[in-house]
Amino acid sequence: MEKYQDINILYEDNHLLVVIKPKNIPVCLDNSNDLDLLTILKKYLKEKYHKKGNVYLGLVHRLDRPVSGIMVFAKTSKAAQRLSNQINNKQFNKIYHAVVQNKLAKKATLKDYLIKDDKTNTSYVTTKEKGKLSTLTYEVISTVNNLNLVKINLHTGRSHQIRVQFSSRNNPLYGDHRYNKKIKKDDKTDIALIASGLSFYHPITKELLDFNIELPKKYPWNIF
């Protein structure tokens, strides 16, 4: 595993770059103007391969700013298009783990229609006519007191989807400052959500690539 400015690089070839996104940095440039992952990785490629001019790196999926986990970037436009096609054709498998509060069913499929308010950067459940269908399946791995370690298979990629779908059922994610109303403003707790697994077909060789990372060792993850 290679590192560049604290970015763990899981896999790299002429077509792909698979990395672990750190928590609390944006995937791409946003209104905060904070240094973003896409800019960091473009600099890495420019320096490593002594490239002149602009570096192409295609963004094919996203992670919320406070969330860490596995992401794949495309180093060519052809790879980007083929990866996007896999997402559209449901061949792009995204696994998450989360720590969720309050009692919930052992396993279930959650389906909602979500809409995003761009002004407040907040998503919420709405009607079929207004929102986009959002689906995930989950399984409770372990329960300790009022906390549940949950494995999630995300079938659609709506903004804040996991966080909204659970919080709307009174099962907010531990440390979710946006959707967990009981968290105090001065609480510095990190959200307990990680993109722990990613599998897809290599856009050129068609080989199935499967990546998984360990869960964090600190609280609340370490109680399970």
C-alpha cells in the first residue's frame, strides 16, 4: 500500500487509481475551498509521472465529506465512461459499515424517495413525484447496548442516502452531526460510517476487482 500525503493508495495501473479517502476532506472542490482529494491525487500523478500541463483524473462516484473509505478514480476518459456504465447497470458494488443507534430489525431493505436541498446541503424523504428512488439493504452484525454495527449494501447513490434513510426511521448514525438531532453543536465526534468495500470490473481487462478495508479501531467501532 503506497502513501501520498496521508492518502493510502490501494491499487494503481494505467487506467485506475483506487484509494482510501480520509475523513473530513471533500472529494472535489466545493464552496469551502478546502484542499480536496481530486486535487491531491492529480498532484500525485503529475509528480510521479513528471507530467506537463493538466492531469486527467475522472471522478465516477462520491463520498460525503465526513466519511472515509474506498474510492476509485479513472485515469482515462474511456475508463471513466465504462465505470459510469457499470454504476448505471448495477455492476458497481458498494459496501459500507456504520454504527446505528436504537433498536432496528436484524436485516431489511430500505426504500425511500429522496430529494436534496442544495441551499442547505441536506437531503430528506419526500414523495415519489418529487424524489428519486433510493434503495439499500442492511444486516445487523452486532448489538451492544443501544448501538448496532450494521453492514450496508448501497444499491443507489443519492446524496447522504444512508444517513437520511436510517435517521428518518429514528436510527441515526452515531456521530452524524447533520442528521442526528441529539448531538450537541460543540461535540467533536466523528460520524461512524465508512465505505469499507468496493468491487467492480476492470474497465479494460474485465477482471473483477474487489477491495476491502478494516474498520476503525477506536470508539464506537471497538466495542463490537
